[in-house]
Amino acid sequence: MDIEQIQAKVKVDEYVYTSHADVERKADDLTLRQVEVALLNGQILEHYADTGRGESCLILGYADQVPIHVVCGWRGEQVAIITVYIPGPPKFIDPTTRA
């Protein structure tokens, strides 16, 4: 996966949320627009190998000065948003550094 491919799909609304991603997005009080903005200005922090569900990656982007992590994979030709959250303790020291 590369960020340009993901951003191109987001720009033309060729992405889907998993139910888990939507629950996590709401838990952190993030809007759909904020997640989209974060994806469009984001960068890939980590790549994850295919563990049976396909390749995925962790993206860090910002919306309204809020750091947002988005884990994305592929579902056919669409980008699948697997989870969304605001990074912080205990898993992250700052938006780019794992604890």
C-alpha cells in the first residue's frame, strides 16, 4: 500500500468503514470529515504484512490540529478503514512513537 493510492481512492469516495472503525471513530468523537482530512494529509507510519486479511498500514494525519491514526487495508478495489483513533498513552508516547 502507498499513501498516494489511498489518497486517490479517498478523493473519489472509494473507501468503506468497517463496523469496528465506525465504533472507534465515534468513541473518540471524530467526524467522518476529520478522518477523511487526516487521510488526505497523512503519511504512512507502519506497514503490516498480510496476516490472512490482506496487507494493511497505519496512517497518521491531522484534522483540526488533532492527530488521528487510521489503519487501512484493501477490500477489493476499495480502501477499507479498519480502525480509527486518537493516539495516546498507554500505546503511544506521541503520535509517531509507540510506548
